[in-house]
Amino acid sequence: MTLFAVNQKQPVSIDFDPWEAYNDIEQHGALTLSNIEFTTTNLCNMRCSHCAVGYTLQTKDPESLPMDLIYRRLDEVPNLTTMSITGGEPMFSKKSIKNIVKPLLKYAYDRGIYVQMNSNLTLPLDRYLDIAEYIDVMHISHNWGTIQEFTDVGFGAMKKQPPLKAKLKLYQQMLENAATLSHQGMFISAETMLNQSTTPYLSKIHNEIVHDMKCSRHEIHPMYPVDFASKLNVLSLNEMKDAIRYLLEIRDPETWMLFGTLPFYPCIDDASDQELLQQLRNAKNVTMRNDPDGRNRLNVNVFTGDVIVTDFGDDNGTLSNIQKDKLTQVFDHWLASASAQSLNCHCPLFKCLGPNILVKDTYYPQTDFKYNERLMHHKYNM
Ligand code: SF4
């Protein structure tokens, strides 16, 4: 029996991924703002070395902007279909849960909007049960090949280290929470980054996600470097292809595996790339997702009102602020920018929306994707 309320929305499934940016192309004929991500707290009980906000985490949140302003800005987004709530750990600060997270969840619920929460799932179970009925996808990161990786990297950006016993308890809590919440009907999606640290342990990580944590989906995303330190950890394209082939071999074929932001495209003239793409297309319970950042998503910081195009490295700086502009205006402005224009290619036959800035900078600095787009359209008569 499920503890959670059943609402009217079509459930998330392998055939229905509301976060796929291509949905907007099919529904509205163009890239459309349909996904807003909110940074709702700067606080977290962990400090992962790889966390996008790990080094900016504070000990006390500032006052947030008035919720009325946030609601107004959301009301002005006519095609809003998904919302993501991120932090820090969104369920850590009771003040933030009460004043920001719950009001946002309620807003989304009333408008029939799909909600993803990005959590580390290490807090007491009650916190997550309390909001379970409002969550469509509980998204967690699982990059822990060994317990030591968790105890070292999971707290890597913390100055004063907690005792080992306390860290181990959090790991256990995460496993138990995931299994219990999954059992009770929550859709938990665990994401693993492909990098030098995770690739030796992919089998162990996958088995833990599927068998111990009972997650509904295992997400695989290559790690892209946001600073010099992370560059060392990035895989070459060949290493990445090997890792993906390995995953396809060892995975549980009954569990949905979602590959996001892959650096392989139909227009790249490389036989092994194209072979791998075909293998992924044919594999049972496997999907590939276009990157939402800048395609259908903007991130809003509820404290400053700043709007950015990505939450994993502030490549483009702040685009605007919700105290000044409507989100749809910010999005249109972004799409018209030279950065977006140089990247936003589209090949309908392959439902491909091209690379984001990090992918292009990392693997294709010399490639002109707009040129490739013209070639592809000509070749396939698109
Ligand atoms: S959309 Fe862009 S990246 Fe994708 S196949 Fe076409 S040109 Fe290549």
C-alpha cells in the first residue's frame, strides 16, 4: 500500500519524462521556458567536494525574497510544467522548509506542475515523509564507490570534520531512507557521474542503487569540469564510451537507466560514437535526455532573486534578477544571446538539441555545431 496521495498527473515513466526539453519543441514548436529550478537554501549537513554549491554553503540563510514576488513570477510563465528544488539540502533548514520549500510545493501541486527535489536523503525519514505526496522525483547523487569515498568526498569541503561514526551513520540513513521511501511509492532517481573516481566502481554503485536502495531510476551523467581541480577527474571520450558500454552490460535491464548530457551526437563523424548511440537507442529501459539547462530551464536563487542558466558552474554569470524582470523575458533574452545562438542547434530527426557550453568547451572546442546542423539538415532533408 502506498502512503502517498495519488494525484491526477500522469506518472513519470520511461515513456513520459516531463524534464525532457524536447517535449517543448513537440508541444510549442520551439525552445520554451517550462522548467524553473529554485535554490531554496545555502545550508547542508554535508559538504561534497563535487557539489556545485559546496564551497558557497553558509551557516545561516539570508532572508528570502517575498513569496508573493516568486508566485507572481511563476504565474507569468504560461508553459511551466516542471519545477526543481535544490540547495544545499532542501530539507535541512526548518525555516527554509516552512517559508520556502512547502509554499513552493503547494504552488506546484495546485498548478499540476511536476516537482523534482535534489536531496542527499541523509536526514531523518520523517522529513521526507512529510513532503512525499508533493514530490514526483526525489533526485539524489550516488557516486560512492567505497565508504571511504563518501566519508572523504562527502565532507571534502567542510573545514571541521564530523567524527567518522557520524558520517557512517548518514550513509546508512541514506540507504535506509531510499529503500523505505521507494517501498512506499516514491520515485527515487539516483544519479552517478562518470569520472575517474566512479568508473572503477560502477557495478557496485549500480547494484546498491537498484537492489539496496530500490531506486526507480539510475541516471548517468558525465562529469564536466567546472574548475581546474575537476579537470583531472574528467574522462576522455574513449574512456567514457568504455564506461557506458560496461554499464549497459552489467546493469539490471528491468531498471530505467537515463543518460543525460552525453557528449555524443549524430553529427559527429566517428563510427564508434554512432555505434554506441545506436546501442543506447536499442537498449531496453534506457533513455537519453537533452540537457535542460538553457533549453527549457532557468535557475532562480530565492534569496538574491538572481537568475542563471545553469546550477553547475556559473559560466555565463547572472542573466538577470526576478526583482527586475519576468522569467519569460530573461529566457527570451538568453535565447537571443550570442552564447545561446552559437550552441542551440536542432536536428528533429534525432530529437537532438546539441551540446551545452561545458560539453562543447570540454570535448568540442573547435566544432561549429551550427555548421554541423546545416550539413545534417541537408543530408537528411530535415
Ligand atoms: S542538433 Fe546539433 S549536435 Fe545534434 S546532431 Fe544536430 S548539429 Fe549535431
